[in-house]
Amino acid sequence: MEQTNQLEPPNHKPDAAAGASPAVYWRVEGSLLDLTVVEPVAFFTWNSQTFAERWWRRGLIFVMAALRPFLYSTNRKFATRVVHMTLRGVTRDRLDLLGEEYFLYKLKPQLKPRGLEKVQALVRAGADVVLVSQGLEHVMKPLAQHLGVKRIVANRLEFRDGVATGRLLEPVIRPRGGFALIWEQSPDGRRAPKTLARQLDITVEQLRGATISAGRESVAQEHPIVHFEGQRQATGFSVRRALAGKHVMLIGVTGFIGKVWLANTLLELPEIGKIYLLIRRQKSNPATRRFEKIVEESPVFDPLFERYEASLGDYLRDKVEVVEGDVTQAGLGLNAEVARRLHRNLDLIVNSSGLTDFNPDLRDALTTNTDAAMNILEFVRATDHAGLLHLSTCYVAGERDGRVAEKLIPNYTPHRVPNFDAEQELRSLHELIAKAEAQAEGADVTAGLKMQSLSKEHAAKGLQGAALNN
């Protein structure tokens, strides 16, 4: 993505409503909530996007928590700045979402009823209530929206290209003093502007200038396209034009993703030339009948029925051809004449097949997810010009954090195993399967199973009547 690397302008606006009616400044801490500076920041760090980032930020929070009493006694504003430095690198939209979650699940159940009633009464009376809090705007905006309050004064992070720099914008709303839990627990959080400015160690003008809207900002992205490895696509790239008239083979149409891909392609890209569906025969159930059953029973094809109605059959016969085969076999199990025709005509193969069980039989896992993929690759190599689009689950990325590029790394393992050889690993797994099958059919296992069977038969001899039905 192209980066402007510019600081975003602060999102505060002057007190525009001051001329209409005097603002009623309401201190949140004490009247509505017993909110600390550290708690919401800790929640944000506990929910960081990646595993490594999460633990790195948690470590910083523990350090900050240990230093905070000393920093707080020295300078409350500086202590507040230090705590928020742990949010450096978090995006604005993520802070907005986490702020909504924190309010909904943490703060909302803890709202003090008497203070809540007083604020709501002021809002109903038409007062211009401004909530003032030491919390971040990402937490205070959901609170204000819940109360029907239009404006707030809260701590605001500085953002560069939508990412927090870790710095707080002026003015910093410092925490209350050490005796606040004793003297400032009234349900009436109203404060005169001069009194509130003095408590916050700012001027009345700074207080009014820090007032911002409680509405969530939507920042338009100027460059929403990501250019991987610095390579730009040609201008005017169109999926519709790219696939117009093309011949595509879909493998895995019986799966969820395959069904959705086929239905959407037929609905949105009628310009496509031909879609070949590779479907395996099931005993007496031929491939064509399996496809007909999918169309009849799957709701993803309902929009096609609504659009084409009685002519849907003609449309499918024109655009779709079912070919019987099996990806687990060499040459995809295709008839020789069909294979030659596909080698000549195909422009693209989309592989959406695979076994997604977490604990499958090793034989099934290797046959479906590894051997089949290699068979597809060999088939693509034999075509005149076809490309391959291979769909995998998210688990193929291993334990890597952040963006995972589509660049293949030979013999890569998440744990960086030295001298790892993927082909040797595949051979050893097939050898393990052969050894396990030989042991299962060996004399020792057969004798053991026979003894178990005989012991069960002997135990059942004494059963009579209703016991035989259990």
C-alpha cells in the first residue's frame, strides 16, 4: 500500500454548540464509573492482533504497572503519557472496535444507577452535556452514544496513516488525585468550566478546544489497493474481462467453497466461456447425478433459479460440463480423450478440494491433501497454457504472524526445522502407513482380536431374556 507517512490532523473541533446553549461538563469518574487509566489500555493490549504482539504489549503493561505509582506521584500527566505508549502501532479501526467491546462487556454493567439517571434527565431536558474522562476517546464515545450525549472531552492518541504513534495529543486529561475516591464519589458529576480546568491543570480555552464529537469517525482510505512485492497491476484490471470466454475447471464443487464459487461465477460472470466440474463417481451414483442433486438442494443456487427460472437448465447446459474423474488418481482419473481435450482448451484450474478434518486418518489426509495436489500439478504441467488457482485453509500458514505472502519457500516449516526435506517426509509417511497396515494384518494382531472376540462370546453365554436386548 502506498504510504503518505503523514500525521493525521487532530480530530477535535471547537465548541460549536457553545453559542446555542451553555455546555454542561460532566466528570465521568466517580459519578458514572470508577475508571482507571490502566484498565482499558490493558484490555487493548490483551487483545492485540497477533500472538507475538500480544505478549510484547502485555510485558510492557506489567512494567508500566510497576512504575506507575512512582510516576503518578511525580507527574500524573507524564504517567498517563507513558501508559499509552504501549498502544503504539495499533490501528484506529481496531481501537474503535475494541473500545466498543470494552464498553459493552466491561463498563456498561458497572454504570452507577444514580449518576446514570441524572445524566439521562439532563439529556432529556435538552442540556448540552459534555462527558469529561481520563479514558481514551475510543472508550468514551460508545458511553456517550449509549447516554445520548453528543460531545466528549477525553484523551486522544496521535495517528499516522491510521496507526497510533503512542503519543497523546494535548491537552492530556490526567487522572484524579489520590483522595478522589473519598471526596469525588457524588452521583452528580457536573463541574463548572473553571473548576474542571483547574482540576485538569489546563485552561478553560483548552478545555473547550478539546471538545470533540461523540460520533465515530470514518476515515476514507486514499489508496485501498495493496501492491505485493512492489508490483502494480495494469490499470483497469477487470475480473470480468479476464475471464470472458475462458475455459475453467473447478475441482471440489461438492464442498462449501466450491458451491459458492460456482454459483457466484454463473450469476455474476455469464461472459465466462465454459466451466468444467471434476466430480468423482460414488458407486452407483454417477458424477452428473451428484451435480444435479447439488443444484436442486443447495440454497446458494436459489438466485440462479430466480433469475433464469425455466431456462436455467439451458443456461447450465451451455456453461457447465461435468467430467467424471478422481484427483487422487494419476491424470485425475480422466478418460484419455477427455484429458486431451482439457489439456488443449483449459485456461485455468481452480482447486477447492481438500480434507479439513483436524484428526483424519493419515491415509485419507495424505491421499486427499498431498497426493491429490501433486496430481493436479502434474495435470497443469501437461496442459498447453492453463494456470492454477489453489485454495488452502488458513492453517497452512503455520505459526507465522502478520501478512503471509504467496511466495513459496521450498522445504519451509513453521519451526524452522533444519535440513527438512518435504519429499523425504512424504515418502516416510507413506512408509509409516505401509508398516502400520502390515502390522494390523499380522498374525499377532489377528490372534489378539480373535481372543477378544472369543472372550466376549463366552461372557454373553450367561445372558438371558431382556439382557440380550441391551
